[in-house]
Amino acid sequence: MGAIGGPLLELSGVRAAYDGITVLHGVDLTVDAGQVVALLGPNGAGKTTTLNVAAGVHPPSAGRLNLGGRDVSGARAGDLARSGVCLIPEGRGVFPNLSVRDNLWMMTFTGRTREEIEDAAYARFPVLGDRRTQAAGTLSGGEQQMLALARGLTTDPAVLLLDELSMGLAPLVVADLYERVADIAREGVAVLIVEQFAAAVLKIADHAAVLARGRIPWQGPPDRSLHAELSSYYLGSAP
Ligand code: ATP
């Protein structure tokens, strides 16, 4: 899918509110096929809201959401999911009381067989194969994220939205997970990653955007100037 040469995911002038209080004040962001974009910013900046707008979970109050060049503003989450948008929310989207295998088998609604789903998951994340009968809630945090990713990938997404993948995980585990995410992007998926703490994701990001108080004051390549921007927004010295 997608317009040839254009961004796969595009938010332009997106505003969003809760109970009449605006928390996004005009967000412009694009993600191309195969690109990893990191959306960084302090607590409460509006990162999760931005992802939720992109996934159709939260409606924008103004602005446009384009998918593959098509205006999908106002489309519901289910419709966007069927169009290839996959959101992995913060806190790992797995069912803790079900086994790894049962978590994967639930994805047969995608039209794939249980065997196909398991084979793909275990090929990408071999450790899940070793733990197929284990309750998902007893997996390590990193393994739970792998399971959430494996479930999401079953839908064959064009756009992958990841919210705080690193939450509560050791740095080495995070680095490993992000390597897998980079592989997914190399397969042509447009990846938008929200992170509060930048270091881990910047190793794989092609582009970074800083979100502060519902606006994007800076975006560009993840280089030195980004670090200067980030410290000003995290430490509160920015206007
Ligand atoms: P964090 O890193 O702390 O999760 P964030 O950058 O993801 O923050 P959001 O979760 O998008 O930020 O929140 C942006 C603003 O919207 C915050 O002020 C938050 O309190 C508010 N907000 C988020 N969800 C709701 C909600 N369901 N109802 C009311 N206000 C909300």
C-alpha cells in the first residue's frame, strides 16, 4: 500500500483534546516506508496521544491523518488496523494468564493458520519457541515485548507504532529489542517509536522529533544538535 514516494504515515496540523482541554497543538510528523522515527519528549508532552491519534484510538480535533496518501482522519481504530496500522501500547499487549502459544493463536483472525503464526513468531524470536507453553505473564519483560511484537506482526502491518518499548527493561534488553525493530523497518515497515528516554532508540532512528507541551519545536536527524535540544526540553530551560 502507500503512495509511491510519499510518506506512509502523515500527521499534519493535528490537534487533540481531552474533555475540551487541548493537549496537541498542531503536530506535523511523517514516517516513510522502512524509516524509523523517534518521537521523544518529557512526561505529559503528548507522545502517547500522538500515537493514539495515528492509530485511530483518539480522534483528532483538527488536522489530518494520511495513510499511504489517503486521508483517513476520523477513521476508527479497527479500520486503521485493517489498513495496516499496528499499535503496540505501553505496558505490553499480551494476555498474562495465557500461554505464549495461546497468545499467538488468538491472532488467527488475521487469516493465518496457527502453524504459520507460530512459525513466523519463533523464527523471529526463537526464545518464544522455547517458552511456548509458559504463561505470558511469567516471561521476562523483554520476552513479553517480543511476544507483543510477534502478535502485532501477524497483522502484516505497514505502519508500526511503539509506545515506550523500553519501559522497565534493562539497557541491554532494550538494545536487543531495538535491533529487532530495526530489522522490521528494513523489511519496509514505517516505524514510529515513542520514548521518554532517548539513548536506546536513537541508535536505530533515521529521524527524531522532540515533542514538548503538545508541539514539535524541533525535528531532524538524530545527531548532536538533537542532544542539545533534548537537554533543554527535559531540563526545562526551553521557553
Ligand atoms: P508520558 O510519557 O508521561 O506517558 P506523554 O508524552 O505520552 O506522557 P500523554 O499521555 O499523551 O503524554 O498526555 C498528554 C497530556 O494529556 C497530559 O497532560 C495528560 O495528563 C493528558 N491526558 C492523557 N490522557 C488523558 C485522558 N484519558 N484524560 C484526560 N487527560 C489525559
